[in-house]
Amino acid sequence: FYLTPPQVNSILKANEYSFKVPEFDGKNVSSILGFDSNQLPANAPIEDRRSAATCLQTRGMLLGVFDGHAGCACAQAVSERLFYYIAVSLLPHETLLEIENAVESGRALLPILQWHKHPNDYFSKEASKLYFNSLRTYWQELIDLNSGETTDVREALINAFKRLDNDISLEAQVGDPNSFLNYLVLRVAFSGATACVAHVDGVDLHIANTGDSRAMLGVQEEDGSWSAVNLSYDHNAQNEHEVERVKMEHPKSEEKSLVKQDRLLGLLMPFRAFGDVKFKWSIELQKRVIESGPDQLNDNEYTKFIPPNYHTPPYLTAEPEVIHHKLRPQDKFLVLATDGLWETMHRQDVARIVGEYLTGVHHEQPIAVGGYKVTLGQMHGLLTERRARISSVFEDQNAATHLIRHAVGNNEFGTVDHERLSKMLSLPEELARMYRDDITIIVVQFNSHVI
């Protein structure tokens, strides 16, 4: 099934979103110029989510990508809730008191976040009251704990991640008299999600990562070329420190069964995640919750089975690894993306493709034909095609879309092959997932003048 270029474009652009930071008196005082984001589903429905918001009561901007597994329920909940937990963790004591007093007396609340959302990024209305009550309990505890010290961003991020995961677990244990909500909180808790979140405030960039989505910095070297700096580490079997951490937390007798076939207990790829209570709750608690839960839960095979060699839970944590980086003038952009991108592209190529896209300057690599026998005619064709590509330069208005086009359509010469792109985008749902994962990307452009 062959798609025309306009059809390919309409698929690629369906979920694209851009935000430009407003200027004041002709000047942009933020260290961020704006961001582009996009998603390309492989699962139906897509299990990835994305979020972006400006913090209104503190300074800074929050951006994040969330990769769900065993369904999209947990990724959806985390994408709606996590930024509120982070914002509340960062608020000064007086502001928390103001907010609590406003709720007490029924006055309008200070807005905490200004969201930047694509129309497809929805909020679950049914759960908003439940979510609000859990958040309120958290800020009440923060008020009671008031130490008078200003909150450290790193600590705020860690506390917010852990607290939200704890609330997801508690809500599922308590249940809800409303059967729809009861089923929702259980679906959220039994599915899982990884999260990679950036907090940018002036020159301070913090990345909080749980799982295997990634953050990468695009740096422009003095000669104009591009390089990539990793700002997160994958929490999976490829990360030796992570494997060690998991082994340290369990008795020596379990050493052989903890990581099997590169998966946690032989089942889960990421070693850190939200939700996934199958890897956190005791067997007794799992049975009790499922037995008292709605019938739909009993029909779900995933919830019924207990992981093999399940002796000393929890095996999984949502605690993020936080990396702090002070922005420099040569740091031009940040890419946050779910593993669907990194499975298909090397970070160095990502840095070059986005860098060239943002500056409009192509640094032509010598054409590499790596081991292929190429005739002069074919080489001429490749060079002609390259020249045509430069003249039609950058048909995309969005850096994330441009990156997805390369991730899905690149051929062995590192150029976008329309035929390959067409084939990959026209795969039926049940086949698409065998060739690629959901891809979600946010590209944040920094303001070098301010930095």
C-alpha cells in the first residue's frame, strides 16, 4: 500500500504541537525560546504520553515524556498529575498556606501551572476530584512538615515522583464506591509507566528520569558541528549500576532469578517505573485487592498471575535519578524522547539532524556506502537526490516531526527514503508494533542570548 507524500505528511503531522515563549518589550527573558513536540503511535491506542507546563507560582518550565506498558492508564495518570506534585513540592510555605486557606474557605485557587497541550492530550474529568484530594493531602503534609528551608529542586523532584507513585498505590488499595472510578484507579496501578522530566529555570536544567526514556543535550561545537551529551541513564539490564542496585536490595539467594533474559524477574524491561503494583505489593495484598475489585479485573489475565520467584517485594521503585546541568551558550537544545526513538537512532545522529534543522545549515557528511558495491550511476543518483533534498530543505515546521521522519524513514545511507517511510506508516496496527514502538519527542530550544 503506497502513500503519497501529502498522505505521509498528514500522518506525521497529526499530533504535532509547538509553543513559543512570549516576548516582553521585544525581548525574550526566558532561557527557553520554545519547544516542538510530536507523537507517532505504533500501539492502538498509543501508550505514550507527553506534558509541558509553565510553573506560575515558582519560576521555570516543566516538560516530560511518559512511556506506558500493559496499557496506557498509568502513563495517562502520571502525565496529568506529576507536574502538580512537582510544583507543590517547589512552592514556598506561605504559598502552600494561601492555597490551603483558599480551599478551606471555598475561594478561587491560585493557578499553579499553565499547561501547553495539544487537543489530543486530554485530562480524565471523572478522576479530577480524587486526584485533587490526594494532592491536597500532600500539600497539607508539606505545610505540617515546614522546615523553613527553601526547597532544593533535586529533592522536590525525587519527593514528587515517590509521592505520586505512593498515592497511585494507595488509591488502588482503598478503592472507590463509584465502580467506574474503582476500575480506573486499579487499571492505573496495575499498568505501568516510565517518566523522563525536565525542569528548566534560568541556566539550571534538572532531568529526573525513571525508566528508559532519555534526555539528550544538543551542543554546537566551535567549528559549527553538533555533538550530543547524555543527561539520563536507562534503568534496564544494560545499565550495570542498575543491575547492581537491584541485587543489593534483595537476598543473595535471589541473585539468579532477579534479572532473567534482560528483564526484571524475567518480565519487565525497565527497572524503575510508576504503577506496576504487581512488582511492588505483597502477594496477599494483590489477592485481596483483586478479589474485592470489580469483575472486569478478574477477567484480566495480567492482574491474576504472580511474577515467578516473587519472595521479597518491592522489586520496583519510581524513584528518579536526577541530573543537574548548568546551561552554557553552546547548549542549543534538549531532546526528551521515549525509547521508540532511541531504538532506531543514535544520539549523535539525533543531535546533528535537529541541530541542522534549527540552524538551517547542512554540514554534508561524505556519503558513506559502507560495504555496498555502488556504481557511478548510483552514486550520481545519491548525490543528485541529496542536492534536491537540500533545496527543498526542511519541509517540516516542527523539529520533533522532522526527527520522527528520519527515525522511521532513514535508509542505510542515513537519508529519508520516501518509499520506506510510506511502507512503515501504512503497516496495519497489529504489524506496526513488530517494527517499531510508539515514539514521543519534545525538542526544547534554548535562548543563547539569555544564557
